[in-house]
Amino acid sequence: MKIKSTAILFLLFAVYAQAQTFFTSVPEISNVTSIIDWKDEVWIATYGKGIYMYDRATEKWETYSSQYKNIESDFIYCVAVSDDYIWAGTSDGLITITRNNNQWRKRKFAAGGEYGNWIRALAYSSTEQRLYIGRFKNLSTFNVRTQRFDDYDLTYQGDAQSNTIKTIDIENDRWVWVGTESGLYKYDNTLSIESKNSFTYYNNKSGSFRGDGESVSISRLLINKSFVWVGTEEFVTRERPEFNLGGLYRFNRRATWDKFDTKTGLPANGIRALALTGNYIWISVYEFDIENKFEKSKGLILINRLTGEPFPIEMEEIKLGTNNITAMYFDGKYLWLGTEVGLWQVRIFNPFAQWAADINTKNSVKKNDKANQGTTGRNKN
């Protein structure tokens, strides 16, 4: 894989004054759907080109795609990994790749109806050795120890959209946060998943999300020590102008839901992706065009996670070639920006950006783990 690099200097207003930023462009990787990390690996899922892995220790790339015959489908919505497995979510089931022999297999789910095999979110708990699988209908789990799948219908008070999973994140290997098309679940995995007491559900009908709109559809989650940040989708029509209002919510895990939207300085209300670097949150936003019924990308904006102060970013200065940032991830040193036209690795020379250990403590532990990395049967670029 050819990698084109350019070094530029620019000011991101008062936030990264005097900060030197290096951009590494990887145009071969496009239509990025999600970015995660595992120890020294950064994993990028794409819709059309399979899965890519960048090894930060060796600076090598590996590819999983139908071209290399090490995965069946190139249209991937999400990815999760462990030391032994790679899991990929597609619209036609869950693909599992065994690392030691590069063999793949597909799991299709009987429950859930026509769209039950659309896998839209994956998250792996290393403590539980359990994979959480967010489907268009139902939450499923895979126990690595027993090799067993289980399905759970999360429908809350007859609301079918509360069982339509959009995103999953795990906090401190205990709290599993599950975003749906009408609210947010918090699951305590120290309790049986069969127990009603193990789940807490937050929606706008019960006073959460400030009671905004007809419904709240969760697009992204970002968790740090003090808050759970919940990005929501904007989808409104002339007939239903209050349907999904969008916005970014800052939840203190008790009762306070602060909201950031166009009224507080965001250029749009739809939240597409989130990333945390130190005291600043990067937000990819869009607005829903009522007339033409499509999402119009509005680029990036930074906000101070403590004060809520917004810092607009001039997209022309960053020169990504698009305003549509579909996925972001900060690995402690590099900010990864995924778009429909390419992938960018941004190195930020700023000590404040390094202080991100409080975002999901499990990630910090994984980065320092020196476990061996197998490479058998994978394509190396």
C-alpha cells in the first residue's frame, strides 16, 4: 500500500496553538464505517473494501478482503477483535475470523426476522471474554469460553425501536452501554443479563435527554471518567418536525443531561462521529435536509468537554477533500479520521492531547499490553 504523507502547520484557534500536526493520507482506504484499537493494532472497517489493520509497532498494514480470500464480504459495518478472533458485522450475518489459521466462518441468526442479520454494532469485553452484538433486531452475545451465542429481546414497554441497536460501548469492563433508535441502555455485567435489575433504560419519555423530541436515536457514544457523551441523529420532516432533533448530550450518570447543538455553537445537530483528545471533543456533524431528505455533512467542530465552549474548524485548512467524516478514533498519539474518500492519520504534537487515559480505562490497559501478535495467513502490504 502506497502512503502519501504531507506535513503542515496550522492553528486550530486557541485549542492547539503552535501545535504541529502531521497528516498521513491513505486514499486506498475509503468508505470507513468504524475505527477501533486493540493493543498495538488499529482496525478500520469499510463498506466495500473489507477490513484493514495497522500495526503501530511495526508500521505495517494487513488487509482482510474478498480479493485476498481471507473474508467473505467487503461490506463491513463494524469490527471487533481479541487475541484469537476478528469479528465483522455485515448486513447478512456475523463473520468470525480465527487469527491463528486465517479461517473465517459466518453466523446467521434465526431470531429477528428479515433484518435480524444486519449487524450494526460490536464490542468485546476482554474481562468477560464476551462479544456483544448489536443487531437491527435484538442484542446477542457470544461467550468465547463456551463458544455459545445467546439472543436477547430488549423491547422496552412495547417500543420496537428500543430493540433496534445502533452502537455499543463498554466502560471499565463492567458497564455495557447500548444505544438504540429510541434510547440508551446501561447494563451491569456483574449481574445476570436475564435479570430485569441488570438494565437501566434512558429515553426522552422518562425525563432523560431533557425530554427532547418525539424520540432519540443514538448514533455514537464516547465515555470518559466524568461523563457519558451521547451523540444523536437528526431526522425531521415537515410532517414530523420534532421526530429526531439530534444534538450531543453530556450525561453525568445521575440526572443531568447537558445538550450541545446549534443553539450552543455547533454548525449542525446531527452527530456522526466523536473522538476525545485531552480536554477537547472532536465532533463530526451533519444536518438533515428536509426538502431533499438527505444528510448534509457540515465537517468538524471542537468543544471543550469541561466548559462546553465550541471551537470551529476551517475544513479548507485541513484539506481532507470532504466534510463527511464518518468515523474517528484517538489512540493517545494519533487522531484517525475516516471518510468516504480516504483515511487520515493525524499526529498531534500537544501534551494536552496525550492526556486521554480517562476515556475508557480498558483502552489504556490494552495499549500497554505486550502480548504477541500473530500474522499467519494474512496479507501484508
